[in-house]
Amino acid sequence: MSSSLKVSEIFYSIQGEGPFSGYPTLFIRLFGCNLNCSWCDTPQAKPPFSHKEFAVNDLVRLWKENFCSIPFVTITGGEPLLQKTGVVELAESLLSLGAIVELETNGSLSLEGLPKELVKVVDVKTPSSGMEVFNRLENLKYLNDKDVIKFVIKDEKDFEFSLNLVEKLKIYEKVQVFFSPVHGELSPKILAGWILKSRLPIRLQVQLHKFLGLP
């Protein structure tokens, strides 16, 4: 019997961030989050907003019948791993049909048991988020070079925090490292300058969909 998932919204758009930025993508945004970041840009994915429940089989069928020519599917949130059993079932089903599946997670929950083929984009929370105490750095052992560790940066304190962690753990030797400015709070050009001075293989990421006015 298929699991069910609490879904905030399903939409088709240009992927604005992560390793597949720029590609047309089907987004499945799951409902619920265990964190409360100060600069959260998806408040609709948690209470008091509403959600709908979908069987995993129905979500797979939606992709297969309408979007299979577009292989990219992003499972995001909220925090998808609050519904881990259904997420694993959904990812495995889509992967078996040839989809390229990406999971966006806030990094506070264990990645153990996720499909190896699943592309994982994992946040490390910076001080401005107010949620850095929930970082689960042991998750690095479940990642490889197709996966991403992402730092969302609001100010220079966030940048120094992120840079120190990247250097201390040599994260760039294990996974891709992305630094992304908080939209509307930090100029991408300023962040680019800081990255250039670091002389480390850190990738600047802007939220392309926001510049395009897309969801």
C-alpha cells in the first residue's frame, strides 16, 4: 500500500538554486518544518497554513503522465525528512522510472537510509538564522561529490562562520559547497568578493527564480 505525504504545493518552474539551477523542474513542496529560521522564505509550508494529502503513487503518476520528458524533480519543504518513510518511497519510485530527484533539507535530521542516487542539497544553518544549534554535521558521512552543502548568508558574521566550518572540516573535498546570500539582505556582488578573497572552491548561488519573478 502506498504511503501518503502532506503536501504544501506542487508546481512546475525553473529551478533557481542548487546543482540543477536553470532546468525546468517539477517541485513537490512538503508540509511541516521543525525549524523557524529568521529569514524563512516559505512560511506557507507550515502551520497555520493548510496542506493536502497525496498518496505517493499519485505523485509518481502525476510526474509520469505530465512531466516525464522533464527528468528533474525536487522534493522540498518545509522539511521533507519529517515524512521520511514517504519521501524514501517517492524518491525510489521516481528514480526507478528515470527521474533525476533532488532533496532539499534543512540539515537538522539524519540522512541515513536515503537512496544513494538521490541528489541531496543540505543546509548548514548560519548564526543569522537563529537555528545553528540544530546543525547535524555528522550527515557529511552520507554525502558524496554529487551532493551539496549550502550556507545561506546574511552578513559578514555568517560568512566567517561558514568559511571557518568549510576550512576546518574541508567540506569542499567531500561535496559541492554553495554560499547563497539572503535575498534582499546581502548583495550577491559583496558575497562574490568575499568568496574570491577566500581562494576556496566555493560556488556563489543566487536564487535565480526570484530574479525571474517565478515561484
